[in-house]
Amino acid sequence: MSRTTRWLLVIAGCLTVFGLCVLLGDVLLPWDQATRIGTGAGAGAVIAGVLGAWASSAMGPSAPSAPPASAPSAPPVSGPTASGDRAVATRDNSGIIITGDNGTVQR
């Protein structure tokens, strides 16, 4: 099953869950109609959001696309490399890297 088909199924499932929550809120809750529908819509939005987040993590990151057949192939990269006394090599770093003698962060 393709990734697009899986996402379309997740979207359809989220919309169904949202609609069911609005319907059940309207039928089961004892308040006036506007409050019942609003409460059902809020609960449905939360549940559909959790379902979407779960589906996103369950499907994992997207696979990198393959280069066209006519494109020249690059040599394989084994990982980040660095040379020298104080060289730093990272891959996908989102934090702070401190180099030097004292390791003090200036703010």
C-alpha cells in the first residue's frame, strides 16, 4: 500500500472519529444543543489529533527518493568526518556544540 493511500485512510479515519464524537455528543450529553455539539467537536478534534500523531509516528520518516536512472551516482558517504586538533563533525545536530579549552557558553 502506498504512503499516499495510507495517509488518505488516516484522514478518512480522523474525519469519521470527529463526526462520531459530534454525533454522540449531540445525542448523549444533557446540555443545550450548541453546547453538546461544541463539546463533541472539541473531544473529536482531540481524539482525531491523537490518531493523526500516532499514524505519523507509526509510518516513520519518508524514504529518500531514488535519483533518476540517467543521473550519475555519487560515491557512498560513510558518515561525517573531521580532521585537525579541534575539528567537530556532526550529522543532523539540533543542539549546542561547545569546542575550545574551557567549554563556556556565552549567552
